[in-house]
Amino acid sequence: MFFTISLYVALAIFGLGLVYKASTWFRFNIGVETGKFSAQTRVSKAISGIASVLFSVKILTLIKVFVVDVVLQVRILRQDFLRWLMHICIYLGFMLLLLMHALESFITEPLFTDYYSTVNPFMFLRDLFGLMVIIGIGIAILRRFIFKVPRLKTNAMDHYAIIILAVIMISGVFLEATKITSHTEFQVMVEDYAGLSLEDDAEEIKALESYWVKEYGVISPNVKKPFDTEILDQGKESHEMSCAECHSRPQWAFLGYSTAKIISAVALGLDKANMPTILWYLHFFACFIGLAYLPFSKMFHIFASPLSLLANAVMEKEKSDPANIATRQVMELDACTHCCTCTLNCSAAVFFETFPNTNILPSEKIISIKALAAGKELSEQELRHIQEGIYLCTNCNRCTVVCPVGINLQDLWFNVRESLLKKGYPEFFALSPLSFYRGLMKEDGDNYQKPLDKTREAIADRCELMKMPDKVLPLSNIDSAFKGILNQSDQANTFSGCFGCETCSTVCPVVANYDNPKEVLGLLPHQIMNACGLGLKDLALGSNMLWDCLTCYQCQEQCPQGVCVTDILYELKNEAVEQVKEKPLMERKL
Amino acid sequence: MRFALFLGCNIPARLNQYESSARAVLKKVDVDLVDIKEFNCCGYPVRNLDHQAFVLASARNLALAAKENLNVISLCKCCYGSLKKADHLMKEDASLRVEINKILSKEGLQYDGDIQVKHFLSVLFHEVGIETIKEKIDKTFTDLNIATHYGCHVLRPSKIVQFDDPVAPSIFDKLVEVTGAKSIDWSMKLDCCGAPLWGVNDDLSMNLTEKKLENGKKSGADFLCTACPYCQMQFDTVQNTILSIRGTNHQLPSLLYPQLLGLSMGIEKDLLGLKMNDLPIEGIEDFFTNLEQKEMEA
């Protein structure tokens, strides 16, 4: 009764959870464009999209992807054999246990009329499948906790997934072991199936019990080894009459049997403490919790990941309906298993060692994007962290190529980046070659130029002197600390050699581009060198010239005095950004 | 001859024809390439913001190659410039070296300046040699005028990159002329392509690109030739954008050096990816037939 109620409660939560999670695919929005489509439109577009694929030649692609990527998981195999072994063990082992063992009354019993869980091959197979899952969990623990893989992040959800699987498997094995050794269980079975009564057939039971202690691992308080062959023969006779049909030898249940051997010393105590029942409850409750929580845990990927693989196999950015792409991108968030393949292959992940922002790592970006998509209120700092993490991406596409569940991560980053930039926070990485790809992808409209202007403004805003129209230089503005910083650097201290010949500004192609360069660029290269010499930090850091520098090194190459002009501009840019970052967030005008 | 191939980020994502054509050409001249899967960004894009992050990224790549005891060949000039700069700093700046190696040691890596970084063109010119390349040439171009674009980050700062004479470089021209094409003189040959500012200041970037294209065209070039993904994308994809935004009329298509050399070596066109460029370059094959026609006429 209790069992049935909790099963139905778990099933109900599981079912509602599935419906809820699937509904978010059509309700949540990622990026700039998706708000345009109502949930209803997205559902109907999805249905027509799926139908048009199913009734076209693309069905062949779907079948191929289903076999190769979903069933055989070749994408994981391409990455790493050990991880493929881990996943295939867990997923195949658990799936077979579910079908043969957990759903025995629905599947195995109707299929095999002679099915008993204690008869081979079923008894052996149950332990074999269990062993597969346990090997998988073992590799997972090795990978997550023993191998120190740099930048591989393990979070609470990864812990949960490993723990719930481990509890289900270990409780199952111990349940089997305590049932093998249990004397109580033996007595119940004798009464129910051998038709013997404890009072009237004491001798016969004793013989049977001796046989079961010797051959089947029961730990008995009544009989002890060694036994007379006569008694054993008698026991064997009763066994063959009443028990043999339903019981293969317990050694076949190798996990349970070896555990039974290990616990044999304490088996009597465990049996008295009613351990088989306790473990039975534990085993089932762990299963029910796993089932009920599945839609809300990373285990939900067992539904979302195959869908992601299939959807990405038949969808194309230009050709597919934008409403369907919006839906797919939300679904992809659920498909992510936090396996960190993306992070381990990421071209930019190395920057995490110097910028303490986990959003640089693709696997962690996904977690932040989940919060964004769910409409969670995020602070300015959190939003800017996500923005920085997403911008610090070289758009090399490796994450998308390697993702084992086929998530189009590159598109996801691009989409989220544009929607974050719209919020108007400056993004310093926008003033770097990281913007090259954004330039290639640009579409008409204000949204493209604004973040670039905002960022320049945020930097210039810090440089008061720069704002003065006629720069009469009050010498009080000399910043000796700034000069000190420049002097410490081997390349920056070359500014002291500058004698103002203006060669750098003369050869600069950027300066040459303008009729009135000072108006556009602020200070020209030779003037910036002068500002460094005078310790006028505001002037050195606030000029547009810094961000319009091509880094073509013409100035540095041609300087007669060996001033590292380009390298100094690099250092000034570092310094300018550092200065704005240091300013408390609250003070800044957005 | 074996090298660790450093592809960088742009080529695998957006310029597959550069990878496939360069591999095909290098195979033809017996240069073995080793792929190191763990390579990351060279650090060039973050130099504006954080010097240490840039050196770390480059040094990690150098350390990975050093672990395999391999010199690095780079197809990208910006990657090349960054790797060379980091290599120089790791040798010269002891305190930076200690700092960077401390971070690298977390994954069992270390770099003490024990390998060499080469660009694709310098490997062909100095390691393989013009004579060897000539032996592999199948057919030569006639009357084909090529404007070589050297690219800033291999030429300057010359003390660090040590690619060629920074004022009068010649190796690229000699490599082009192996194919029978003529490398023309043009005044803006050594100027920047404009790519570093694409996405940052598009107007300025387009101005610089346009000036170069105009200069090349006026100097009689039929095609530009590059050996860097940034320069190539600027002269191909961005030029395409300029043509549509500004409606200018001095189209000068650009092709990658291994595409040019590969054609001359008779390498399969699919490997050279001629069709993958945005601006059509297939017309270049007409310069082969000229010779036959001339012979016929003669």
C-alpha cells in the first residue's frame, strides 16, 4: 500500500515535471529575437517543422544520427574512450536493469513464461547489468574526483547524479546479499513453497537448511558446518522437490553472492535487525526519488539530449524557422549534461587562469544562460560577468564541433552576447580583435555600434584632462605612481628616449587616414609618448588613438630612438581598462 | 622535417580552405605535420586587455609543442607574431617566466624557450627551399600579376619576429614567382590590411582596406595573395561587404598562397577550396591556358 502510494506520487511528479520542463522550451526566451514569437506560435511551428522533416528524405538523416550518435554515442567515443566506456556502461546497464528488473511485471514476465528473478539467465544478467553501472560510476568518480583535470568543474548537480545512482546500485547489491544470507527469508520460503511446517517437519527442515547453508549461502543460527553427507543428501532431495525449479545457484548472482560472503560474519545480526526490509525500502525510495526528481536534475538529459542531437542534425541557421531555432536553443540548455567536453577543448579556457570569471568556461556559461533564460533577476555584476565570459570567446567553433549532445554552442553564445550587450553595460573586450567575428556577422541597426561607443565612453569618462578643449597643462596633474608603473616595464620605460621627432605619428596609417586626426583620435602617438614622459596619466590613457591602433608596428619599427611605441600603447590599454574596472560599479553611469 | 601545426582559431572555423590547401602543399614537399589537440588561442586577441593572459596563452602552446619536442609552424601571421613575442619574453624576462611557468605547472607544463616558431612561408622558403618547390611545379602561370601582401605581424617588430628584411622583404615574392606569376611592385605592399580594427572601428578598417585594394589594382595586380587568415578574410569577406556597402568598383580578389602554389603543383582543386572564397578566384586558371594558346599561336 505504502509502496504503491509512493510509486504513484513519484510517477505523478515525474510526469508533471516532464510536462513543465517541455513547456519551458516554448515559453523561455534566449537572445534578442525570440521575444517576437508567442508560445503558441512556437508550438505550432515546432509541430509543422517536425512533420515536414518526418515526411521528407531527412528522415534518413534522423535514423542515422539516432543509431550513430544517440545509441552508439560515437561523438563521445571520438573524444575519449574511457568516457565513452563510462557512459555506455551507465546508460546501457541502467536501461537494461530498468527493462528487465524494475519493470519485470510489465515486460519480462509477459515475455518469458518461466521468468523468476532468482533463475538464470535473469539472475546472472541482473548482476551483470548492475556491474556495468557500477563500473560506469567508478569511472565517473575517477574522472571527477581523482584525476586532477585542469578547468574541469564539478557542481552540486554532478554530485547528485553520481550519489543517486550509487545509492540505487549499492542498496540493490546489499539487498541481494542480505537476502541470500537471511535465515528469516529462508523460513518464510520454506513455509510458503515447501509445504513444511516448523513443528511437524523439524527434521526435514533441518536437512534442507543444512543443504542451503552449505550450497546457497544462508547463514543459520541452528545448523553449523560441517554436515553429514546423509543429512545433505536428504536436504538435497527436499531441495530438488521444492526449491530447485525457482532457484539457480547463488554464485551466478556474483555481486550479491560475493557481498554475502563478505558480510557473512555479521549476517545473523543484520537479519535480526530486519536489514533486508530496510534495504528494500532504501532501494525503492532511492529509485522513486531519482524518478520524481529526474525532470529537474541533469538526468533530464536522457530526454533532451537525443532531441538536441536529432534537431541539430536537420536544422540549419539560415533555412530553419527562427521560431524553431528559439525553441531549440532553450531545449539545448536541458540537453547539456555538464560533461565539460566544451571547456576541455575551449581555445579561450586558458584565460580562466588569469581572469577569475567562471563564465569564460563554456560549460559554466550554460549554467548562467539557464538562469537568464528562466528570467531570474541577476545583479549588474552577475550580468557583466556573463557578458565578459561570453565576449572572451575566439569564436573558434570547437565547443560546437565536440559537444557530445550536438548543442550549437557558438550560435547560443552569439545570441546571448547580443542580448546582453543591449543592456548597455560597457564591454572592454569589444575593443579587441575578439570583435572580428561580430563584425563579420553584423546586421544593420543601432545595436551593433552602441556597445562599442559605450565602452569607449566608459574609459574616456575616467580621464578628466582629456575632456578639456584646450589642454593647458597644469603640472599638478603629474601622476608619479603612473610614471613608476611605466618605468617598471622593460618595454614601456623606452618612452624616456623619445625626443619628439614625430616619426611615429608620421608613419601611422591611422593618423594618415584623417584630415584632422587630433579631432578624432585625441592624442597622436608622439603626443602619447610625451604624456607618458610628463606622467600625465589622463592624457596617456584617455585618447581614442589607443583603441584605433592597428598594432601594425610601423611606429615602433621606424622610431630612431628605439621607443617601443606599439608595445607602450598595449600597456596603456591594459592600464586604462584596469583603471575603469577598479572604479566601483555603483559610481559608473550606464 | 616535422612540425607541430598551429592552426589558431579562425582557420578551422572560417577558413577551411587554408588548412586543406596548406596541408596538401606541405605534403607535396615532404613536411610532416603533427596535430596537437590541446593547443589553445595564441593570446593575440586579449593583448589589448591583459598582457599576462596573452603571454600565458602563447606560452602554453609553446610548452605543449616543447613537450613533444617539435618546432611550431603557424599559418596565421598574428598567431606567429604573438608566439614569437611570448617566446622572446619567456627567454628574456626571468620574473615573467617564473610567474607563467608556475601557472603552467598546474597541468604539468613548462616552457624555457627550447623550440622555434616558424611561419608557413619561412618554412617553405628556408627549410624546404625554392629549388625543391620548383621540382614539384606542374604547370606555370603566364602574364599573371600578383600583389603580395606581407602582413604586419611577421615583419614587425623585426627584432622579435625575424621573418625577413622589414623594409625590403622578398621571400614571399620569390615564393610567388616560383609559380611563373609576376610579383608586382606596389607602394602599400607592407601596410596593414585593416583587419585588427574590423568589428572595433569598421569605418576606419574599411578605409584602410579600400586604400590598399585601390593601390594594388592601380599597380596592375590581377589578384592579391595572402598567407594569414585575418588578412585573407579582410580582403575577401570584408572586401565583399565593402563592395556592397560602399558600392566601390575596384574589386581585387585575394587568394591564399597555398591555393596559388597548389594550382601550380597540380593539386586537386577540392583540396585547394577555390570555391570557398567569397570573391570568385577561379578565373586564375585562365592564366594557365594563355601559355598553351601562345604556343598554339606561335
